[in-house]
Amino acid sequence: MLSKKQARAFFLGGTVVTFLIFIGLTVYSLSSAQDQTNKENLTEQAIRGKHIWEKNNCMGCHTLLGEGAYYAPELTKVIDRRGEGYIKAVLMSPVPWQPNGRKMVAYKMSESDAEDVIAFFKWIGKIDLNGFDRVVSPLAKKNN
Amino acid sequence: MKYKSQKVAYWFFAFSLLLLFLQIIYGFIMGFDRIGLQGLHEIIPFNTARAVHTNLLVVWLLSGFMGAAYYIIPEEAQHELVSVKLAYVQLISLAVVAVTAIIGFHFNIWEGRKFLEIPRPLDYLVVVNVLLFLGLILLTLFKGKRKTTTALVLSMGLLFAALLYLPGMIPFDSQVLDSFFRWWVVHLWVEGVWELIMGGILSFLLIKLTGVDREVIEKWLYVIVGLTFLSGILGTGHHYYYIGVNKIWIIVGGIFSALEPLAFLAMALFAVNMYRKGEKKHPNKTALLWTIGSAIVSFIGAGLLGFAHTLPQTNIYTHGTLVTAMHGHLAFWGAYAMIVFAIISYALPNMTGRKFLDSNVGRMAFWISNIGMIGMTISFGVAGVAQVYMERIMKMEFMAVQKLISIHFVVLIILASLFTIGILLYMYEFIKHGTPTDEALETQEN
């Protein structure tokens, strides 16, 4: 029968080994050779867009890369799906945008802020998502 | 209660329940938003309600864990808490951080990163707060007469939880890296070190309530937390399948996250077996109900429902849908909310000296809240599965689907009302016990 000492060794050993593997895989998958995010195309403008995205907690309603709050549409390929003009209109709208009655906060963004957000979405849209974007219909223009 | 300083736990528990009540209110706001009743949109839009709802969850559970530690550690270490005054300072500062953050969310002051919305300056205060808490707990443990496995596992869980908060504070320009390290905090908390905390509390309660030998219980505690880390650390990979990182995570995450239910299964079997093995039948039936209930519901919510969408071939369809909300609600309820309720139910009569150990109201609170939460989980599940089929297989447009599934949110609101009645009954019991008193000292053997 398992003794307490053996049980402790199982806990400590298992934890150390899996944690080391986890660190190793992290280093491997984030190395430049494995990059799937085209980080060389991550421009200053796209980074400004990311800050606007975060400052307004867009993830509190929308999802991006499948992460967020499932209350408003997935935005990973939104540029392909809606086009820049539509997105700009939504972001700059002085009154709450409400497709099908569900209200979005009226952010009343300036044109340059809206363009930053669009640059961010453009960069996001080029990330290799291991096939997720092929399954999720609203992401792809051809499915609309 | 054996040590006067254990009384401080009461105020952490009271603060916990207060925040839970607020969390439920914001949950209702979101539920009504989803069925088109958006009267509060101008003041509390969905993203504010959502940030408040999830952050309150984290803070009330942490406050519950801290209360549990302040109650358990002195008793396990056989030593008074090193400073009761500082523990109160810690509670007040926790309350100040939480209230400031929540008010800020209403004014667009946040980080906008799911679960970690607290703005950066407040993050530093959280760090100071948690350091103070850990200092008090670890010093008490260090000065204590004995160092039990239960106390060590609980303290280790709390220490790692604090350390793991740090990766979430590193700024990244890339959304992918941001997400990657955000899961180091969120996943490794809830599917890693928080399970250590849960295991520590569960072990303490089983020792007290079943009378089974400490050596036996603590041996199995090691096995369970061993299984948790063995599967949970590499199981982090299930968050990395489709966010823009290497495919290696699909293999590693797929295999190890499929093993994650084992830890919860072990926890459920362990709790039920210890109960059956126990010769002593403790009079605190309410605490026993919550303890065994937590072990079983966490297996269903975190283990089984987690497994239901953790495999990469399923997750490619369910990633970013309401299926996640289904799993999230029952998992947090079973694993963490119920264990906090269990320790409160056990500690409260000991701190106040009022022995309402097996009341009808207490039992009703347990059953009504559980039936309500299981019903809510089913509503989310039905909505989520319908969403997956219509949106991702039939390729319908997002909002068209949302309109079709909104009926499930009407059902959700009804069941959430039932859940709330259960919680209110629990709070009524809590208030009925009154406040802690030194007269309750050493009034019982345990």
C-alpha cells in the first residue's frame, strides 16, 4: 500500500517534472522560428489599436481569437467580413450601435483612433490559428 | 474554536458573502441584457457588468480562502495568529482595493483583459495586500508547534497563487503573448494552485468531520494534489489550441487536459470514502453536506463538463461560445464557492458559540442553491450547444443566432432566481449566528 512518503514523492516529483516540461514547451513555442503571429508586421499603429481595444474592455462583450464574453460577435476576421468602412462607422458612431436590438457602447472615436483599431484587427486577421478560422463561420467572408 | 485570533476569519467570511450578493446582482443585469432588457445600458453596459461579475467572484473567493486560512492555520499550527491587528488591516485594504476597482469599472478605468481587469496601480496594492496576508500566515505556521501536511498544502496553494499573479502583470504588445501569459494566471490558478487550497480546506474539514486518522487523509491529499499538478500544468495547453501558437499545444494540451477530471474524480471518491469510513458522526450536518457536496459537484462541473469541451476536435467548435459559460458556472460553484460555504458552515458555530448545526433552513439553502445552479448550467449548455450548431455548423450570423437562443436566458433568469433564494437562506443562517465571541473558546472538542 502507498505510504505517505511515497505519496509526497509522487506530488513533488510529478509537479517538478511537468513544470519543467511546461517551461520547455513555452520557450519552444514562443521562439521566433515557431512564430505564427507575423510579429514583424505588428506596427506601432496596430499596437496603439491594441491599447484602445484594452482601454475600452472590448473583450467584455466581443470575442477575439475566441476569447471574450460571447455577448457580441467574434472579431478575428472582421475586416474580411465587414470591410473597413463599416467598422469605422461603428467605432465613430455618436449613438449606440444596435444590430438586432443589442446595444453597443457609443465610443465616439476619432478617425485616427478608429484607424488604429482597424490596423490592430488587420494584424489579428493574419495570425495562423491552427484551423479555427476555417470552422467559425462568421469569421470568413465567403460564408456570409 | 481553540484560539482567539481565529475570530478574524468571521469578517473575511462576512465580506465574502457581501461581495457574492453583489456578484449575483450584476449577473442578473447581464441576464436581462441578453433577453433585450437593456434599461441600465447607459450606466452599466454589458462589459462593465461582466467585469464586475467575474472580478467580484475572484475577490469573494479569495476573501473566503483567506478567512479559511485565518481559521485553519492557528488550529493546525497550534499557535495564535502572529498579529490580529494586521489581519484586520489586510481585510480593510482588500476591501478598499475591491471597491475602488469596481467603481472604476463603471468609469472605463480597467485593463480590459478578461478576468484581470483590475488597473495596474491597483495591481501593486493587491501584491502588497497578499504579501501581508502571506506574511501573517507563514509566520504563524513557522512559529507554530506543529507543521501539518494540511497546513502546508493550504499555505503552498496560497503562496503559489500570489506568485502566479505576477505573469499577468507583464505588458505585451502582442495580443497572442498577452493571452498566453494571462492563462498562466487564470488557468494555473483555477486548475492548479486553487485546487491545492481547496484540497487543504477539504482535508481539514474531513479530519474534523469524519474522525478518520489524519495520516490517512493527508496521504490521499498528496495523491490528489499530485494528480492535479500532473494533469493541470500541461493542461494549460487547452487554452493555446487556437490563439495563434504552435500546434504542439494541441497534442500536449489535448492529452493532459483529458486527464484533468481524474484529480476531481479522486477528490470526490476520497471525500465520499472518508465519510463512509468515519466512525465519528459530527453533529455539524450542514458543514458535512457542503463538504461532500463540493467534492461531488466539482467533479461534475470542473471535471466532466470541462472534459466535454477540452478535446481539440470538440473545442474547435466550442471555443468562444456559451459552452464555456456552462462549464465555468458549475466548476466555480462546485470547486470553490461550495468549499468556502463548507468552511464557513463549519467555523461559524465554533466562532459564535451558537450551535445551529442541522437546521431546516441550512439544508434548504444547500438544496435550493444547488438545484438553481445546476438548472442555470443546463440553460447555458442548451444555449451553447444550439449556438455551436447554428453558428458554426449551419453558418448562421451571430446576432440571428443570439435572438433564437434568447429564450434559454429567460429560463436562466428563473433558475438564477431560485439559486438566489438558496443563497439568501444561507446568508440568513449566517446572520442568525451573530458575531464571534471569546466565550465560544474551547467550547467543543474539535
